[in-house]
Amino acid sequence: MIGFYGWPTRRDDHDANAPVDRVSRFECPVLGLFGGADRGITPDLAHEFERALDEAGVRNEIVVYEGAPHSFFDRLMTDHADASDDAWRRILAFVGPRG
């Protein structure tokens, strides 16, 4: 599973579908790509998700791009070319052949 700046934790007390609460059901590795300057999904939330994945034994790679905002890979791609290029390389490696 690959997630780009998706909300990984509970948004409120009524959020029953937060990924952080469902990691024990994950049957695939996770690549999570987050902007370090995202005002909503902060690096702390990304790392909380990473800790939950680790505790559940889910293979994962969580990357937080310092200075990159939410949507750094799409509408702000040219402004954050280094982060976008690195994210794309990680995606290709993640979905590429395993050997």
C-alpha cells in the first residue's frame, strides 16, 4: 500500500476507520509519504502511524520530506522537485520486482 499524505490517525473520537487503528489487519507492506510542512498531517502523526506499523510487525517505510507541504507531489510538484523526485524513486522501488 502506498499513501501520499493520507490522514493516518483518528481525526476525532468518532473516527472508526483510522489506519493507525487498523494496522493489525494490514497484509501488505506500507510506503507512506508525507510533507514535513503539512499543517494538518504533522510529522508527529506520520511517526505515530510508523510506530503502530512497527508494533504490529508490518513492513513499512514512512518518509517525511522536510519543508514539503501537503500536496507536494501533485499541484506543488515543481516547487518541491527534490522531494517529488525522491518520492517517485521510492514508489518505483516499492512496486518493482522483489528479488
